[in-house]
Amino acid sequence: MKKGLALLAALAFCAALSTAAFAVGEVGDTAAVSAAEATEEDDLTVDSDDSTESDDSGATTYTTSSGYTYTLSDGAATIIKYEGSGGALTVPASLDGYPVVAIGDSAFADCTQLTSITLSEGITSVGQWAFADCTGLTSVTLPETLTELGREAFYGCTSLTSLTIPASVISIGMWLTSGCTALTEIGVEAGNSTYASVDGVLFNAALTELICCPAGYEGSYVVPDGVTVIDESAFEDCVGLTSVTLPASLTTIGESAFLNCTGLTSVSMQSGVVSIGSHAFHGCTGLTSISLPDSVTDLGSYVFQNCTGLTSAKLPASLTSISAGLFYGCTSLSSITLPDTVTAINEYAFGACTSLTALDLPDSLTLIGYCAFSGCTQLTAMVLPAGVSSVYAYAFKNCTALENITIYNNSITLNANVFYSCDALTVYGYSGSSAMQYADAYNISFVALDTVETVDLATCTIALEGTEFVCDGTAQTPAVTVSYGDNTLTEGKDYTLTYSDNVQPGTATVLVTGVGGYTGSLTADFSITLATPVLAELQGSEEGILVSWTEIPGAERYLLYRASNGGAFQELATFYSGTVSYVDADVTSCTLYCYRLVAVCGDVTSAASAEQQLQYLTTTITTDPTGTDAGDGSEDTTEGDDAADAAQSAAASEDSTDETGADGTTAVASLDTGDQSNLAVWCGVLVLSGGVLAGAALFHFKRNKR
């Protein structure tokens, strides 16, 4: 009996162990897959090489033999890392029997060996940076189950040329394809209720928000009417974009919208734009000018930072603040007019503007921020209006050419090192003022305004080194001499200069603005003319006469004049800049043509070019095609043979081309004779027996034998 009880107890204990072992197998998630659940995909079967471990969050991770590492949640897998061989890869629908529903953050990042990726149906989300810097990736196929694409999911995929968003996607993170420099098209499948694509550019479904232009886009772009918002970084790194036209419906340009569009040379912006985000045009080095409509009231920081080609900018009339770093690093900006409404110039607003020579500050100004003009190495003088109450530290740091600054506010607050490294500086202010105390404290030369004779520049005289200059495509800045009686004033100390309209042909102006004891202003005009065009030597051809010339800097168009046989010149044609040749086909034989050219820019007209002339001559001769006789066997003894032979000999010596057909017809396209008297000889040749002479030169005459 005891033995029987012992046997039953042993059997019960073994059963308990078996149950416990099965429970452990369920927890391990590796023995739960039966042979019946296996499929043709390798990762659906249990692999003895699969391993488990914990990630940084403590979650259990699983790694397959094919290089996938995943986590489980509610029985579904999220791929968090791929370390396989790459190539053309299809991500499986399940791993170890668990359905794959998500691609985690950075899961395939830096897999440079990937050439294409196909995500299986069932996957619903792709995390941020999921395929970042997969530089070999050329194509991506996304499943119809996908609903979410994380931010920068395809960042830096420099070989990717196109991307199609499935109809199921309802959420796309920012900068989805940032750095995809070869990408030329972002498509959206029909039926998507959230997004749309027009000409390869990504929009919201209502087409009111431009989300992303592919970085590989080239040429000009017109933003469609109805768009009200250009998203943050929408055109970032579109280096092939050359110009953009913005619609009247647009109100908002997002941050970094055109960041590093280095090929952008033109922006057409209409009234209606209210807000321009920070860094919107940062690094647009090809942009030479910008005009902001008066509707703009919100101008972000560093909007035009490092726009090194920018020479001029029109700011909104109602602007109250020059934002931080607005023109920082704009090394070609030489002058700009600030609206009368500006009250603050914030930190680094004009920092490193190395071509800025002068700037008139409005009376409305109250504050100059930290390093606002730091590194403006060509700035020579500055006048701070009485309303300026505070200047922050290093505002004029390293303005090495700054010679004088006039301060009209007696109690202005000047912070530490405002004029750091301005070694040539003299401060002009009132006796006993805080400006005087500051100059004393920093050992800066000081001149009291109340002890200086005030002179109105209107009583001074101005002389320019020249009053007429030829346009060469660069700014003309003639030297200026300003005199008060017998005294010659000093630029920078007594006055500043501002040039305007001094590049293109026309009337340019230099403005002299008084500094220190000199008040008011005066102007002087000078003219910029067009160079005289030069015509190349004329060339004749079967098509006519080729007239060519050299492009003239500043010319908008050219007027070509022609005279024939010594007659009056008449305008022949008008050509616009970029055209440098013309074939005059309206010519006749036996005529002497003469040409001259004039360049025009606006109301400015150049002198006429030196004249070029050419005698245009053509000939057609019909002769005996056999080249032997006229049909009766007799030799031609027609009187005049000697004249014809002479004409033939003379013509053969000219630099010309003749082509003889099977019928004996000779066509001479053109003949340039140096002496008009020769023309009468050619035209005087009669129609001779056996041949018809037409044109201006006899090249061939065949005697007919009787």
C-alpha cells in the first residue's frame, strides 16, 4: 500500500514539473510557435540562433538570425534595429510568428548597404530617423496599412529619387526627406484625405499648406494660388531652385523655409505676407536683393543670415524692430534704409556686414543691442539720435574703421566695451554727458558738441572727381571733396557719404550727411553712360549678311541701323540684352550695305558704333551643260570674249565660293569687294550668248561653239 501511494505521489510530482515547464515556455515566447504556424519566410520559424536581451528601458529584445532586433507589445513586434546584409530588402510581415506593426526610431539608420526597401502590409508606423543616412537607398515601397511617418524618417538618403505616400497615411513628421539631395518627386496616392501632391511637391489635402518641396527640384517655382502657409524647412537645401513666385494668398513663411537654397536669385513676394520665420532665407548666397511688402509685421531672427550676395533690401514701412541677426554675415550689403518706425536694433542685427559703410538711424530708435554692428569693418561714422537711450555691450566691436560717433542723448546708457577695438574713434557729445564720462573711462578721444561751431552743409560746396562714368557693371563711387570756405572737411569726421543708383546707366547720386558740428546734408549727381558698341567685320553668306557685336555692360537693348548704296541710315531691328548677332536676309545683289549699332538702357543711349560696310554680290550663270559646244560644232567668236574672260579672271581671284550644278548654274553666295568702283564693272556685264549672267560677279562663262 505504501509503495502504491509513493508511486502516485511521484507521478503527481512529474505532472507538476511538466506543467511548470510549459508555463516557462510561454513566458519565454520561443516555444509557442508550432510547426503548423511556420511559413515560407525564414523569420517566421523558430531559429536556435535567436537570442534575447534587455534594452536601455528594460524591455526584452529579440534578435533573429537575419539581423532584425525587435521588441514585443501586446503580441506585436516593433523592429528597433537591423544589422543584416542589406541590398534589396523586404521587411517581413512577421518575426518568430509575431506580426510586425512598426519600424522603430533609427531602426535602419546608417544602413548604407541598403539599396531598396519594401515594407510588408500590416506595418502601420515608421519612426523618426528610421532610415536616416541610408545613402545607398534608391527606392522605397510603403504598405497600404501605413498611417504614420516619423520626423526625418528618410533624412540624408542622398540616392533616393522619388517617394510615394500611401493613401492610408494621416501623419507625417517634420523634415521627412531633409537632405535627400537627389529627390525630385514626392507623390501621394489618390484617396488620401490628409495629403496631396502637385507636380511632385507635397501639400495638405486642401492645398492651402505647402509642406515639402523635394530637395532635388531645379529651376523656377510658382507657389499655387490659395496657399496660405509655407511650412518650416519646406524648401530647405533646394540648391537647384533659381526663383520663386509667391501668391497673394500667402500669409506665412515658416522657419528655415528656404534655408541654404544657394541657387535662389529671385523672390517675388506680394502684399499679404504677415509673418516670416527665423532663418527663412538663411544661406541663400545667390540672392542679391529682397523687397519685403509693408504687410510684414513679424520678422524672425537671422532671416537673411549669410546671404553673402545680398546688396540691398527693402524693409516694411511699419517695421518696429530689426530682429536679432537679421542681416548677420551679409558681407555685400553696403547700404540700407531703416523705416522711421524702428525702435530697436537687436543683437547681431548687422554683425559681420563688412561692406556696410554708413547707416542713417531713425529718430524713433531707442535701443542698440549686443554686438548689433560687430565686425562692420567698413563703417566709418555713426550718429545716434537723441532718442537712443541704451547701447548694449560690444555693439560696435571690431568696427576698425569707425572714426567718429555722435551721441545726442545726454544720459545715454553705454554698456561695457561698446567700442571694443575701435582704436581710431572720436566720440562727439555734450559736456558733462554720460557719453563724455564713458569716453574718459575708456580713454577714447572726446569732442564736446557745445564747444564746436555748428555749420549747415547747405553752406558748403561739393566737388566730385568726375561727373561722367562708363558703366562696367560695378558700383561707381567717385571721390568727393567737401569744402567750407578755405577748409576742406574730412569724411567720417565731418560727414558721411551714401551713394545711390550708381551701378546701372543713368543719373547717380551721392548724399553728404553732416557729422558732429556739421549738420544737414547736400547732394551731387553724376552720370553713368553706356560704352560705345563695337561691330565685328561683316560676313556674307547664302542666307544674307551676318552682323555681330560685343555685349555692352548695362545695355538693355540694341538698335541696329542700315544704309544702302550711300543712302540715309534707317533703323533695321531691335535686340535685347543677350543677343549679339543678326543675319540680315533682306539684301539684294549689287548693293553696298553699311551698318551701325547703338546700345540703350532706359533713357540712356550710347554713341553709335563705328560703321561696317560690305558689298553684297551673288551670281547665277547658265551655260552649256556639256561644256563643249552649242550644238552646231562651230567655234564661238562672239565679240566681247576678251571682256568676259577678264571678268572671269578677276572674279576667280576674289575670296568667294561657287557651286556648279549639273546644268552649269553657278551660285556665288557673297563677294566682298574693297572698292565700290568694281561694283559698276560687275553690274555692267551684259547677258551674253549661251549664258545668262545674274548678280554682281562673273565667275564662269562658257563659249558656245557653232
